[in-house]
Amino acid sequence: MDDRRRRFEAQALPHLDAAYNLARWLSRSPADADDIVQDAMLRAFRAFDGFRGGDAKAWLLAIGRPGRAPARPYKP
């Protein structure tokens, strides 16, 4: 396993549950949340060289959030 992958896993994977919970809350669908998180993790890995440290959780959640949740009316 290369160093980049090891560093990404150490920084991003601890926040996978938080990413799923946010995606689930935004989409209200487990299947959509799975897709959102998968896409966010892939985009985060591709952009990981640009991550300069700091709050990895905030960085990861920001990648998964904008425009990623399907537009659905709010249903309490």
C-alpha cells in the first residue's frame, strides 16, 4: 500500500460514519446516502494531495455536501 493511501485512510476513514450520517440526513434515503458517500470519498481521495492538514472531518463533509443530495421536499 502506498504512503498516500495510508495517509488518506488514516485521515478520512475515521469520519466515514459522520459522512454517511450527514448524507443520510440530507437525502433521507439510505441508498442515496451510500452513493453520496462513495462519490465523496472518491473525490476526496483524488483531491487528497491538496489537503493541507487541519480538520479532516470538516474537509470531507464539505466535499460530500454541496449539490450532492437529491432535491426532495422536507418530510418530518
